[in-house]
Amino acid sequence: MGQTLTEKILDDHLVEGELEPGEEIGIEIDQVLTQDTTGTMVWLQFEALDLDEVQTELAAQYCDHQTYQFDFKNTDDHRFLRSAAGTYGAYFSRPGNGICHNVHKENFAAPGKTLLGSDSHTPTPGGLGQFAIGAGGLDISVAMGGGAYYVEMPEVVNVRLEGELPEWSTAKDVILEMLRRLTVKGGVGKVFEYTGPGVETLSVPERTTITNMGTELGATSSIFPTDGKTRDYLARQGRADEYVELSPDEDAEYADEIVVDLSEIEPLVAAPSMPDNVVPVREVAGESVDQVIVGSCTNGGYEDILPAAKMLEGREIDMKTEMVVAPGSKQASELLAREGWTAEMMAAGVNFSEATCGACIGIGHVPASDSVSLRTFNRNFEGRSGIEDDSVYLCSPEVAAASAIAGELVDPRDLAGELGELEPPGLELPDQYDGSKTDIIEPEESVDDGLVKGPNIGAAPIGEPLDADIEGSVLLKMTDNITTDHIIPATSDILMYRSNIEKLSEFTLSRVDDTFAQRALDSNGGVLVAGENYGQGSSREHAAMCPQFLGIEAVLAQSFARIHKANLFNFGILPLAIDDDTYERIEQGDDVEVVTDVAPAIAAGETEFTVRVNDDWEATAELDASERERRILEAGGKLRLTKEQYSEGGGGAAPADD
Amino acid sequence: MGQTLTEKILDDHLVEGELEPGEEIGIEIDQVLTQDTTGTMVWLQFEALDLDEVQTELAAQYCDHQTYQFDFKNTDDHRFLRSAAGTYGAYFSRPGNGICHNVHKENFAAPGKTLLGSDSHTPTPGGLGQFAIGAGGLDISVAMGGGAYYVEMPEVVNVRLEGELPEWSTAKDVILEMLRRLTVKGGVGKVFEYTGPGVETLSVPERTTITNMGTELGATSSIFPTDGKTRDYLARQGRADEYVELSPDEDAEYADEIVVDLSEIEPLVAAPSMPDNVVPVREVAGESVDQVIVGSCTNGGYEDILPAAKMLEGREIDMKTEMVVAPGSKQASELLAREGWTAEMMAAGVNFSEATCGACIGIGHVPASDSVSLRTFNRNFEGRSGIEDDSVYLCSPEVAAASAIAGELVDPRDLAGELGELEPPGLELPDQYDGSKTDIIEPEESVDDGLVKGPNIGAAPIGEPLDADIEGSVLLKMTDNITTDHIIPATSDILMYRSNIEKLSEFTLSRVDDTFAQRALDSNGGVLVAGENYGQGSSREHAAMCPQFLGIEAVLAQSFARIHKANLFNFGILPLAIDDDTYERIEQGDDVEVVTDVAPAIAAGETEFTVRVNDDWEATAELDASERERRILEAGGKLRLTKEQYSEGGGGAAPADD
């Protein structure tokens, strides 16, 4: 039987397990990437592992989230990251050089390689045939130490693309259509493999827009085969020699198939406040727009911004609308500036920003109260923009530019008709992506003398072995789809404590209940209850570290988002699945006791745990954990376990047997 | 007897008083400017005056300090300001369009006109013959209502420029030389009028660098005559018709004369942490530099950045040094982008920022701990960069660029020698400053339907009439040169409360003693004691409003900075001058009672007030206040007084007789 592309790459990298959906596999990691808000903890954990240098083929540290450096703690973090990259042998991308996914795609992403990144949008280079997964920071530290990465073998879904995109429809609309059909839970436990005749109609930048935002489907990863377009893109980036031809076997068997006819895609928008709340732009046309932002790892490339620039050339944005363009990388900024597009956009009224994640994570250009913001980003979770009652729409750069001109949401096809002059800008790649590499410091060019830690940079907390019993009150009962932004917000006033767990913990779940952190500390721990898809969103391991710091021993949820569940294991918190009835019946404030003798049950591979509530009624909760994950729980977390293993093994060069 | 240029312009605008140094004069204001952090209170106060529209020839509202909009309160402020400008008839410059002084210079500054601005660097357009003064926001509100502006007639000092600047020496070095000679107190009560054969060797942008930073001398204003260079600059801005020839009479009599031989100026730097701590760059050369920033209202023009861009072309900045360029206006950004310089700077490793005050006031790009930052700004007060123990040097763009290349402080003449290839970039004006005007909304283009106030926008507090007696404990004893940054810090976490006095007050003097605000509230008021030059720095009236809100009734200082003293009157706080002995003897915690019966003494024009300390010893404190200022004190502040006057007068069209 033939293999899917996913299976082929995983097979090449398999160190443990079988490629059976749902089975845990261990894979060798070729490349890792880290960014500034997750990277500090990755390197602190790497330091705790007592290793001399990075063992992967390539590691790259980016500074993209906190580039505005609003606080000295951000700048200190960047300096620490530079010193860590230099000390341990990673590339360092300076603040201002752009978003990790964009810069990685431009410089390092390679077909057929595995990439593990401490950011949930790591799957971006799936668009050029790399198998890339987002993971918690600790998984990155371990991978950098030469350890395998463990993940449940996903189901591989065939997304068959047919036809060709009409004018004004874009790759962004393709992934919005996927979200409309499948919802933010639709990709859990899955890899979306794009196939079919439509593939060759899409350039690499278009493909990476789709793979990037596959994360919003909850997918483990998304991937395209490679072809002439891939080779062409790499050649324009000066990396033609890294091209490898990759495709699924003709008789590959997929778990499912979805057909998307590109020719039927129309301009779409994700309405507030979930990326799957997708409707045609025409359905919400006329809504007044206060702010428009073009950028992010989804649509911040040169090829994304150029169409908007062409549309704005010689025009002016509406006077009541503010428009910001924040390129995804300095390569994009430099090309746009060199070709005169930056000046044109400025003349149209655009506030041109440095290359940063920025507004996408609520850092800068926070919308005004009771206002509408239209963004080319990938997420519009409530409050993520930096204001609680936000109203953020997600769309393509074309829809963004048209709406900025109109001052209201508009399908560019209709604006074209109204003004009688808007030409579809189409998509264009530069002959050569000849931006400078000044902002990338190579591993051998280390400029710091050892690790440089500012006063806010703590140490990686090393857990304690599992408690004999788990008992405590339900400190918080939450609904479905709680995101990691709810658990640990990423606004700039909070983000700067990512290297300081004690301080950061004060903000745990504050977006849900701002008394939670103090109550958790006061009650000396307890448990959390949640609905479906708990922990969706970013890969931030702090969403597990902080609850652990506050004494949370277990989370009882109807289901868990993949990366967050791994993070719960990694930090010694028991993720227990409960059924609908139990979820409905259990209340905040209830006393919960795991009656099953926890440590022996985990060791023995038990999957069912009896939970007694208020000494009154009982329910069964399920632990879906591999042997490896059970060992992690027993040890009190993965850092402690790995540290012991690496120390026994005399170093990290050998894949860790965890 | 002939007149100085200052006297000529003031004479033309005089509505009250005599042009005798030290005497209070009232002058008519032609233009006002406000920025976003002082502007919200200006407009709230204007609203409180119940007037229909701005009465000055021109009013312009800029958004420059909080352009990153890192909190919704910033964005709400900008929206409020846009709505206020539209409602009352002012120009509105959108966030991203640049710093008020730069944009005003480009678009509105006119020789011979008076300009009052709620920012201490308002004197910038003195470089093209405008008489411009920084003032507290309330003075702006009153001027916008048609009221005169009252100020002590300054001494006019002749700064005679001889010779011509050598290569690598710049206008920035001229004003640094002035600061080296005169200190930050050297200009108090003075206007510096530049004359002599050196004037014609300097372009308008160079002149405005000098007049801009005259503020750091404590000067009331600085001014240049107009000439062919002025006409030429205005013509390149498309405003040749606004040129007026202005010069002092040949037999003008000056209070003092300073001679600066331009040919002897060498590259200088203001070392941490005061703008007058000036030394030749060569004296501190070799100091490692972590961060370099080019921009600000002092050196953020096209002409300022272009030399740095030329120096960086084809080169790379040092790997351990981060460099940010933040243009002062979008006109500068657009020109630099259009001509390809932006791309060149990016290629060299520059992080190119939106046009903003930003880092100059501690908003963004805060230096790392224990690091050195080299900036082309005008102030390096301790902590102003956003980190307490900062180490900020001030210099020219040429020194900044050379040091970024070297990774350490270097005189560009020495770097030139070392590399054998650095050409002096010289100074160059564009043929036409043809940036777009898209970001300026004209008064008749109002886009909002009345005032739009977000939830953080309060009301202007209207004071209470003066207390019968002033008695209380010395809540804080401070040293010399306490700045308004000490009194009300301007970092972004605090700045966002500028429209919310109750909240903002919590931060009063927190940089000196973070228990102060609570102690003041607890003790139901008291007095402050300070050394020389209390309240130097910015024009922010919040530095008086917040102490007033906390119940402070008097400040006993050896001397006061001009704008702050006016602000103290405006908010009903008694500024009493004490002598050295009294300052030395009085201690924090002492009980102070103004024995003189305050209200009648103020009304009667008394200048000496007896102060009794700890019921033990007495001292005499002096009140140097005009009749007008006494009436303001009696009324409980200027807003209450003006409101009464305007309401009696049936509107604000007539100059207010206050």
C-alpha cells in the first residue's frame, strides 16, 4: 500500500512506534525554531539539562513578538536569547528581522525535513513540503538535546484542491473556507495533506498561508507536495539546492478526503470572535471599519502586501479608518521599500510598522473601545487584540485594502464596480528575494560572553514527583474552547514575565476569573474543569507551568487541544477526560477526589480513574496517556525526567529514550 | 533704540504689559499645537469652557507619543482627539503621521507668527522665525478660546554665530556646546536669539535642531532671523508665500551676548544622565554601545536621517548593536523610502520604525539592563528611557551611525581614518518635500459625530477656591533639577492615564518615592520641598494637576522651572521660593504652617510669606506672582477663573482679561 507524504517523511524520521493513527510515535527532529516569548524558557530548560550544544541540524532563535521592547524585560530577554543562541550553537535573528515563520521560510525551511517549533504556527513551511509541528517549549529543549519528539500519529486527511482561484479570491479565503466547513476543532489529531490539480495553481507563499492557518483548525500539521513552484521559490530565495521532490504515492490511503473547488471560493471573512465564524464578505459588507491591519505570519509576506500596495497606489484610505502595515519579515520590508511600494502605501495613509507579530497578539495598535478592526491575521479570539470587548474580523489583504479605501467592510469586487477602476492585483513573486542577511547572526558568530541574564530572568522550575493522591476543590469551571490566551494572556504587560514563572502565575486564567490565581494559592491547589477543546490556540507551555506553580494537580475536561495536553503531561498535571454528564453535573466549588490510587494506577497503565465529587457521587474519568507520558507524570514532569536520563546517558547526543 | 527680533514679534502681538524683562506680558496667540498625551486634557478643558470653536488662526492636534497604541486607552485618546479637533475646528494629524514639531514645521510654522504648544519642544519652529513657546495645557485651552497668553518678558540673549561648521560637526553639536557652557538652567527666563555671520551657513533643519533643544537650556524660546535659507525651505515645502523677512534691528540691545565659533565645534555627546553633561565624543570613545536610535523631534527629519543612511549604505552595523531609526514625520519616512534610503538602512541592519516620539519618552525600545544606549534625542534624564538605571548618551545622527558601525562610541572622524572610506555625508535638502497630506484631516473635514469618549476619558477637574490657611507636613524633600518626568513619569504604563487624573495621581513622584502618593492621600495634603529648578523638562500640566488632586497646597523650592511654575498657578498650588538656609534646614516630615493669612496676602500683592516650621523656627518664603496669577490662585485655578470670565463675557472671542 502506498504512503501519504506525511507517512513518508515520518517514516524517514521514525525512532519509535508505528505509523498507526492514534499510536504514539517518536520522531527525529532536524530543525527547531523558537521565538522570544517561548524561547527564554526553552533555553533556560536547555541550560537545566546541562548540555554543551544543540544537537539538531539547525536551531534558530527569532525575536518577533516583543520587538517594540516596551519594557526593559523584553530587551533583556532578547539579549539573553542572543547569548543563549551563541552559547549553544543556534542562529539568532535580531529583533526587527521579522516573524519566525516568515524568516524561517525564507532562510531555512527545507522540503522533507522535520521542524519542531515553540509556536503554534510552526506548520507554516508545510507549504514547501517540510513536516513542521508546533510544540511546548520543553519538547523543543529536549529535541535540541537530541531527544526524539513524541506525538500521537495523526490521521492524514486528503484535501483535494480542484480548479483555480477566481480573481479577488486568495489563499486566505481557501483556509477560511476550510474553517467554515470544519470549525476550530475540525483538525484535531489530523494532518491536512493538500493534493489534486489545484495545488500547482498556488505559489509557495499562497501554500504557506494555508498551512500556517491550518493551526486554527486544530490540526497537528498541514503539508503540500513539492513541485516546480517549490523549486522556483527556493531558487528565488537563493536556495535551489535544497529542493527535494516529494509527493504522496498514487495509491496512498487517507483517513478522509475533503474536496475544495478553488473556482468556487469567494472573498470570505471570519467574523468576531473565532476564526471559524466565517461568512462571505458580502454578508457583512457595509460594517464601518475603524482599523485595518495587514501583516502577520499568515499574510505578512512580500507577496501578501504587494497586492494591497497596488490597490492603494494613487488612492487614499478613508479618513476615519486607520491602516497599519506590519510586514512579516525585514526581507519583505526591504523589498517593498526598494521597489517604492512602501512610499506609495505611506502616501495612501498607511502607518508602516517594523516587522513584528505585534498587534496580532495584542501588542500595539489595540483597537479603540466599541470599534471594528479588520486584520489579515489568523486569530480573532475575544480579547486577543488587547481589549476585552473587541470586534476583530479576519480577511485577505485584498479585502483589507478595499475596506480601508471604503472605510467599511467591502468585497473588493463590489468596490471595483463602484469606483470602476480597481484592477485585480494578482500575485507576483520577486525575481530574487535579495534582502540582506545582516540581521541573522550565525552560530559561529556569537557576540556574547556566555549567558546574559537580566534581573527578571529566573530559572526553569523543575517539578516534584507526583503526589500520592489528588484531592481538592474545583477552583474554576470553564466552557468549551478555552484558549491558551485565556489561560495565560499574551498582552505586553503580561508577556514580559514569560521568564519569571512566579510573577507570571498571578495572571493565570485572569481573563476568565481574575480571582482565580489568588484563590488557587490560598487553597493550596485544586483542580480545573473545562468543556471541549481545552487549551486550544498557541503552544505556550506557560499555560501548564503556571497552573502547576499554583498547585493545580489535574484538569478534568471533555477534550484537550493537542499541544496543551502534551504540555500538561510535561509539567506533571493530570489531564483527565470526562463525559458530558459529568461535565454538566460537576460545579465550581465542588470537592473532587481521585479515588483511584494515582501513582500506581498511572504506572500500571490504567485508563479509568474514579473521581468522587463532594463525597456524594462518582464518575469515571479517562487518562489517555502513552507509557512515556505516564513516566513523565510519575517523575513530576519532563524536565526532571529528561535531566535524569541525559545525566545517566552522559550527554544528550543520543536520542533520549523517553 | 532698536529692537531684537523677539521684541519685534512680541510687540506685534502684545495685548498687555511692557516688554521689560521680568514683567508679565500678555500676547495674542496665532497658532496652537497639541499632542496626544497633553491634548486630551487641553480639549477636556476647552469643553469645560463651553465654547463653540477654536479662535486662533490655526490649531493643530497631533498624535505622536502613543502611536504604538499599546493599550486601547491610547487608541481611544486618539479617537477622542480626532473628534475634538473636528468638533472645535482644528487640524488633526493621524497617528503615524509624525511628531508634532516636525509635522508643524513642515505644514504650518510661519515666520513672525506666535505659536503656543502643549509640549516643551514647541520652540522648534523658532528655526524659521516663528516665536514659539511651550506651555501647560490649560494655557493652550485658554488661548484657543481667544485669551491672551501671559508670560514673564524674558531676557533676550544674543547668540552670535561665527565661522562655519567643519566636516562631521553638526547643528546638534552646536546646541550641545551651548548646554556644555550654560547647563540646563542656563536659559531660564531667557530667549536665545541667534545672529551673526554663522546663521546663513545653517539650513532651516539645522536651525530647528538648535531651537528645538534650546528647551534643554531651560529657555523660554529660541529664534533665528529669516533669510534666503528660510524662503528656500518654505518653497521646498510648497509654502513660499508664507515667507516674511525678519531680523533684529542693527542697534538692538541684548541682555547678554554669547559667541559661538562654529568652526571650533567638534562632535560632542551628552553623557548620562543630563543633557548638559557634555564632552567631546573622543573623550568617551571606546565605550561599548548596545543600542543606537536615530530620530526624535531634534534629529528625526529627512535631512537628519539622510546622512546616517549614506554612512550606512553598503555597510553593516555591529552584530552586538541594535539600531532603530524612527523618523520624525511620515514626510521624512516617505521621502527616505521613495529614494531608496529606507531599503539601504534596512539592509545595513536597521530596524525601521513608524514615525513616533516613542523611545524618547520611554515608549518602546527600552534599553536592556546595564546597557548603553546612544540616541539622537534631546533628553537623557535618568529613567526617561523606561528603565531606572539607564545609561543614555545624546549625539548627532553622524556620531550615532558611526558608533552603530563600530559597536562602540566613536568620533566619526576617527572611524573614517580607521576604515579609510567614510565620506562626510554633508547635509542635503530634497528639491521638493513632496510627501502626501493624506494623514492631515482639515478642520472642515470632521469625520466624527461630536466628541467620542472612551471609558478612560474623564472630565477636566475644576479647582476649589483657595483655602484660608496652608498647613501640613513636608511630604517629600527633593534635590535640585527635579524634572516633570520625576513628578509624573511618561512611560507607557502611566501615560495612558493622562485623561484620568484620579488614576494618574497614583504615580505622582513615584520615581522619587513610591510611597508618596498614598502618604499624601492619607495625610490629607501637605507641602513639597525642592531645590533649584523644580519642574524642569516637559510642559505637562499633569505635574501640577496630580499634586493638586492629592491635596498639595504649596511647593517650597529654591527656584522653579518656568512652565511648571505657571502650571502650579494654573492649578491653584502656591509656588513659594525659599533661600538656601531654609532649604538646608527644613526636613521631610516637618510640620509647615504659612503663618501669613494667605488669601488676603495674595490679594494684597504681598511677596513675603512667613513660614513656621515645627512650631519652632520661622523663615520667609517669597511669592513671585503677577496680579493675574494672584487672581488665579484666589479663584482656585485658571480653569475656574476663565470659565467664569468667558461665561460673563458671553464667549471667548474677545481676549480674556485675566
